[in-house]
Amino acid sequence: MAKKSTETLVGVFVLLGIIALAFLALKAANLASFSAAKQYEVRARFDNIGGLKKNAPVRSAGVSVGQVTSITLDKNTFQGLVIMKINEGVQFPADSSAKILTAGLLGDQYVGIEPGADDKNLKNGDLIKQTQSAVVLENLIGQLIFNKAADAGSGGAAAPAADAASTGSKK
Amino acid sequence: MIELVNALGQATLRAVTSLGHGAFFFVDLLRFLPGSLRRFGLVVAQIYMIGYRSLTLILAAGLAVGCVLALQMYYALVPFGAVESLGLVVNLSLVRELGPVVTALLFAGRAGTALTAEIGLMKAGEQLSAMELMAVDPRGRVLAPRFLAGIFSMPILAILYSAVGILGAWFIAVQLIGVDPASFWSSMQGKVDVFRDVGNGIVKAGVFGVICTGIALYQGYETQATPEGVAYATTRTVVYSSLAVLATDFILTAMMFSTS
């Protein structure tokens, strides 16, 4: 009898381990996303993908509907070719547009899909034509500095002629 | 001066000899493993002693560490507005590092010492010699089932430790502090890979199981057959196991997670 109860308790021990492993794999890791429902594939070309990574989420209205499966450089157009899988249950009009967005100021980048108004839906292997690249902070800062410099330059050139005019143009 | 050099030489020789001795012991033990699989009842009894009886300690430690980790990480993440990655931080630290390492340290203290003391006392009571007289190799009959049970129990304990830790973190973060439960879980599901993170954590735990159980058995088997000798051997089990686990952990981490 003592032997039996030892074996039962070891069984309980192993069972607990299996339950914990299932919990870790399904609830606290990405195993559930492998066995997810059927998905279809769409492509999109971006001028600049920024920091987008493989497995980044694809969202529409903030709701996760799929993920990025591959990112390559299109050799002909020199654009980033992003292939993503979208859950079968979610259908988008064929003229939907894709944007690369950032979750919060320092968050990860994801693909946001904005639905269009076409009657037909995107099919497996379709290309999303309207895209908007990631916002690159360096370019923004560069643009800001360039604008400031242009302002200052025009102001400097106008200064000898009439100081009042340049201040007037700034207003 | 010459005595100093002499002492250095002696110490080096002793270290190398005991290392070689340990390696031979380990290889012998591996040779006996298939045989002990055939007497699985012995292994099951040892899993009960080593694994099941360690549950309380491991679960309590996992719960406590998970709760504390959640609390501390919450305070650290709030200024950055990054509370939604709380679950991810807790999960990765538990699954990758704390789970296997802390479990191994506790395991060395809870089960390793028990193994060393048990086998040391068997040796002191000349039970091992008695077995040899009956043409039963104690390494096959006594050591191998314990070794196997240790290797088997360690990963299970580490998984339970991580799982309970995450549940503890969930309780503190979601139930008490009020972190959004959806982002708590989805940050994990998005970033934690089953094979790279959870799988490597389990591999680590298995390696630590081999190290801890192997050292404990070796210390017990090679102990001086006196009460004092057993006491020393028990101490050495904890010290050597802990140091070996920490050193191995660093190497394994560098190998497993270098390219993320």
C-alpha cells in the first residue's frame, strides 16, 4: 500500500509538471500562435520599414489580426517587401492601406491596416498598394533643422535690405 | 620557498586527481543508468524522495520570487510608462534564468545534501561494502536510480518554479496593483518563444540536475566513513554544486541567448 501511494504521489508530481509546462507554453509563451486558425498571406512594399521585425503584430484599429512573417529587400524597386499573415476570419477591402506604426513613443513597431472601401476583399498573395513608411526620427529631426536653417538663411539674406521686412515675413 | 612550491604542486595534483576521479565516477555512473531503467520502481521511489518532497520549498520560493519581482519591476517600469511589459520582464527572467538557477541552488540544499548524507551514512554503516560482498554493485543499485531521479526531477521542479512565479507576479500585478491583465499576458505571448526561452530553460535545468545530483552522489560515495567526514561531504556538496551551477549557467546563457 505504501508503495502504491508513493507511485501515486510521483504521478501527481509529474502531472503537475506537465500542467505547468502547458501553462508556460500556451498562456505565457507563443505556442498558441503556431496553432492559430487559418491565415492568408498579403504583401506590401514600404520605402522604409524602420525597425519592423519578423513576428511583429499586424493590427487593425489596434486589434491584433496577424503577424509579419518575412521582411526582404525588393531588388527591383529597392523597397522593403513585407509579407504578413492575417487571420482567415478577418477580411479587408482590396484597396486597404498599410502603415508602419509605433506602439507608444519607445514601443515596438507594427503594421497597421486601414480598411478601404472596395467591394472586393484582399485575397491570399495580394499586394497592398497604398503604404506609408515608418517615421524615422532622424529624418524628422533633419527636416526640422533644415527648415530652421532655411528660415535663418532667408532671414540673413534679407537682413541687410530691411530688418523690419524679415521680421514681418516671419509673422 | 621550496615548501611553498611543494605545497602549490601538491594542491594542483590533488585538484587534478580529484577531478579525474570525479570524471571516472561520472562515466561509471552513466554506464549503470540503462540497468537502473529496468528497475524503474527504484527510480520512482527516488523521484518521490528527491522531487515530490522538494515541491513545497520550490513552490514557496517560486511564488515569493514572482511576487517580489513583479513589485520591484513595477516600480522600475512606472517612470517609463512601460508597465505593460511587466509580464514579459517577469516571464523572461523566471523562465530563462531564475527558474533553473534558483531551483538548482535550492535543489542542492534540499535534495543534494540528503543524498550525500544518506549515501555517506550507508558507507559509514558499511552497507555499501555489504552489497559488494553480495556481488551487487552499489553504484548500480543505490547511486544510478538516485542519479536518474535527480535528472528527471530537476526540470519538472524548474518548470513549476517558473509557472508559480508567473502566477505570483500575475496576482501582485493584476489583482493588487491593477495592471491591465490583457497586456500582462499578451506581452508574454508576443515575445516569449516556446523553444528558445522555455525550451532552453528546461535544457538548463536538466544540465543543472546532472551537475547537482552527480556532485551530491560523488561526495557521498567518496566520503570519509566517519560522522565528521559525512558532515564535511554534505557541506562540500552544497558549495561545489552551487559554484558549478552558477559557472555553468553563465556559459549556457552565453551559448543559448547570444544571438537573439
